[in-house]
Amino acid sequence: MAAMVEIAKDDVARVSVYEVPESDWQTWRELRLEALTDAPYAFGETLARARSLTEAEWRSWWDGREFAGPRFIGVADGAPAGMCSLCFPEDHDHEPLIINMWTSPRVRGRGLGRAMLDACVTYCVQAGHPRLLLGVVEDNLPARRLYESYGFVYTGGREPLRSNPSTSLLWMTMQLNGNRAQGLV
């Protein structure tokens, strides 16, 4: 694992978040495969597709070919236990969008999800973005509760999930300001 540059930290829950360099692509891959195994219903990608990716395809996450933006790994009790990333897609007017958000079942409820959201918000505020977006699968109630309690609100937009078009992805947004970057969420 690469040297940790902590973006967000909660000493009580013993969680931290760091931005993942490309050199740590294997940790990213292992977390992604674990996430797709644990919650296949929550992502637009399938486990089969992710397992078929080559090293070059995993590394492409950092060169902007598919998902330009920072990747974050959440650590709990010294071990990688969560992930999320930001991208700036053209079809969302290049506004920051949280994708790949996941925490391991072994650490859920300990604040790692919030710490990863803090890292995303901090990055966006420091970069001057006024708003942050995310999509959540409609029947993923724990994730929806986390995002709602954090301050995200539904936009009213929805679309079919790529990996399972019978399920809808609900769009949420949050207005950003300097206070959010200081952990005052």
C-alpha cells in the first residue's frame, strides 16, 4: 500500500481516507472486486467484467481515459476497507460526481462512509466546485440514508442502472461551501 496522505480522519472510529496513487492500483482492484462481490446490485459494472480487466485497464483509471478524477481508499483499523472516487463526466456538465462508493460490511456503521464523503467534499471545495452529485440505487436504503443524513437531496432525476436496467439509479446533489470542507457537515 502506498504511503498514506490522510484526507479525512476519525480517531474515535480509527478510520482514515487517502487519495490512491496509480502505483496502488492493485489495492484499488482488490477493493473493487470485493465491492462487486458484496453488493453487485449497487454498481453499473458487473463482477465478471471487472475480473476480465487487464492491468493496463485498471491503471487507465488514473490516466483519464475513462474516469478522470481522484480515487480514495478508506482504511479502518489499519486495513483498506472502503473506496470511492470522483469523476467529471461530460453528460453531467463536468460537475463532480461521486462513483464507486463502497464500505466493507465488517466496518459499516463506524464512520468510514462519512469520512470518504468528507474527502470528496474537501477535494471539491478546494477545487472551487459549487455542487457535488451522486447516483444511488433506489433500493439501497443504507446508502440512501447515509447520503440523506450527510446533506444530499434528491434531484428528481433517475435512470436505469447499466448493469441491471430493471433497477433505477436516483440522482442526488449537495451544494458546497467552505464550511463543509472543514468537517462541519
